[in-house]
Amino acid sequence: MNTSTKVIGQWTLVALVIGNIIGSGIFVLPAAMAPFGAASLLGWAVTLCGALALAQVFAWLARSIPNHGGPYAYARGAFGDTVGFLVAWSYWICTWSANAALAVAFTGSLGALLPAVTATPLRSALCALAALWICTGINLSGVREAGRVAVVTTLLKLVPLLVFGLIGLGTLNAGSFHPFNPEGQSLPGVALSTATLALWALLGLETATVPTGVVKDPMRTVPRATIIGTLVAGIATMLACTVVIGMLPRDQLAASAAPMAAAATHAWGTAAGIGVAVVAVVSCFGTLNGWVLLVAQTTMAAAQDGMFPKWFARVDRHGTPWIGLLVSSVLTSALIAANFTRSLVALFTFVILLSTATNLLPYLVTTLAWWRLEGGRSTWVRRVIATVALLFSLWALAGAGAEPLLWGAVLLLAGFPLYLWRRYSARRALLAMGPSSASR
């Protein structure tokens, strides 16, 4: 790729990683964690350690396989075209379905400030579609512009969240987290339940490895951005969620649709609650913008290697893979429109289920790719970290439940006709070149 298209620098890439991790989950997760009280910290510890181990594996592979496409490139390099296609297909579905969840989350956050926006399911769907296509328009104007939006929105949400968490710590006292384990479950059981919830809030740690074709000095920039972004986003998310759990009574927290805003209102008044609600809107919009960028880069990488139809790799004068971007946004729009009669919560739950089911496979295969490519010649320290990443990936896959795994299997099977068509087309092209080419 021409060096003039390499427009994403170190801090823009860090902002993309942080922005893609910190989305809607941080603002609603405390309500889901509420039944577990302070014991939820066990789940956060497990998830943060697992996520950092995965981030380190991605960083190592980014140095040894500096290909465009992240998980897809690693899977194809280690296991060949078939596994590479399956991971590319799975990750593509993950990204465009996640965009539906983020657009819906943006609408819900905006509705907390302007209730008229979500007064009917149709209005909610139209608002979600508007947010999606505004972000699509930003990305069509160029990767550089999408990166600038990512930097601004990341700062607008990260700084307030850190301030909220640090000031919130001052409002806590010894009794804020009493009882430690209110449900009385076994601590391993609590860790399993809460870590599964926390995993959704940390998806996106692989962001920096996907658009390497437009990144300046990717051999250094990508690994650094992956580790720094995951660490900062993980700490900020854990801090904010933990403080919220300690600020509100457990029953009130569990029933709240906007627990962080409710905690701010409870501690500092209505203005503070409105401020947190505004941050939530900015956060969801910024994350949607980042994932729209990611979905286009994912399809372009696979198309450049012949895994997807070639037209996915076509770029406009801004260097944007515009066909892949538009096709993905149309699919996201169709997912929103097909389910607009559901409530916002039901729609959000459905698309999270779809996105999570298709994101777990790329994480697992990436870890296995490292073991295949580098495991036999690495230091024991790296092997320990990679073992943690592998166990965490397997555990997350097993803990996802039967329904997400079923959705994942169905969606993978849906991609096989495209793969068989691609192989057939490639074979025909070789035959057209002559018998000697086909036999190679």
C-alpha cells in the first residue's frame, strides 16, 4: 500500500483502541453487576488479566505477521485459507452486527436526554439508522477524518470517566461494599458470572491490528497501541463500574437503566447526572464511528487476499474501501430495521448475542495461531502469557452459553457458499490459464 495512505499515527491508533473498547457497556454494566456486590471485582480481575494476555498475543503477532486484517491475517498465516476465511467471515459479521448494537445504544443514551427520540419503536429505529449513516459518511470522507473523530470522542469520554471514578472513590466508605458477597454464591461461581459480563465491555482489544495498511510504522505502532489501549480502557472501565456499585443501594442500582447517571445524580445532583448522560451519548457515537472504520478495513483485507469478492477491496480517492463500507452499513441497517418493533432493550440484547457469538472464534483462533507459529521457539514467560490467553479464550467460549454458540455455528455455515464459490472461481481462473497453471 502506498505510504501516502498511511495516515494513522501512534496516538490516533491508541484512541481507536480505547474508543472501540469503551462504548455502551461501561454505562449499563454496573446494573448487571449489582447482585454480586464487591465480589464482582473477582470477575474484573479475571477478565482484565485475560484481556491483557490476549492483547499481548495480538501484539506479538502484529510484529511477526504485519498483514492487514488482524485476526483474519493471523488465522490464514497459521492455518491456511479455509480457517482464514472462516475467521474473516466471523469477524465481519461480528463488526457489522456490533454496529447495530452500538447504534441502538446511542439511541437509548440520547433518549435519556431527549425522551421524544425514543417515544416509539419507529423513532428509535430512525435515530439508530441516522447515527449509523452519519458515521458511515464520516468514514467515506477518509480514514484520516475518521481517526480525528476517534481522538476527539475518546478524549471527551475517557477524561470524564476517569474524573468520575477518582472523585467517586472519595464518596465511598467502609460500608459501601458490605456485604462483600450479597448473593452468597461460591466465589469461583461469582468470578465466572461476572467475568462473562465484563468480557462484553472489553471487546475491541484487537482494534489496532486490523487497519495496519493505513497505520504509520505498524511494526512498532500496532503492538504499543494494543497494549496501552487495552490497559487504559480496562482500568477506566473497572474503576468506573466498581465506584458505581459502591455509590448506589443495590436494589436501586439493579433496577436502573442508566446506573452511572443515577449514581452521579445521587451523589452530586441532577446536573451531574445529565453530564454523565451526555458522556454516554458521546461514548456510543465515538465507538460506533470506530467500529464502522473497522468493518471496512476487515472486508478490504480479506478481499485483497482473494478471500472475499474483489470489489470489497476497491478504494475511492480518499483511500476508503467504499463498497465494503456501504455493504456492511446496509446489512447493519437491515438488522436494525428487521427488529425495530422490539423494545430497545430487547433489540440491544439480540444484537449483542449475535456479535459476541461471532467474536469469540477469532480470539481463540488467534491464540492458537500464535502457538502454531511461535510457541515452539518462545521463552517460558511468553508461553505462560499465551497459556493464560488460550485458557481465557476457551473459558469465554464455553461460558458464552448454548444460544450464542448456536448462532455462531449457523452464521459460520452461512458463509460456506461464498467460500466454495471463491474456490470454484479461483480454480476456473487457473484452468483458463492452461493445464500447467492448474497443476501447480
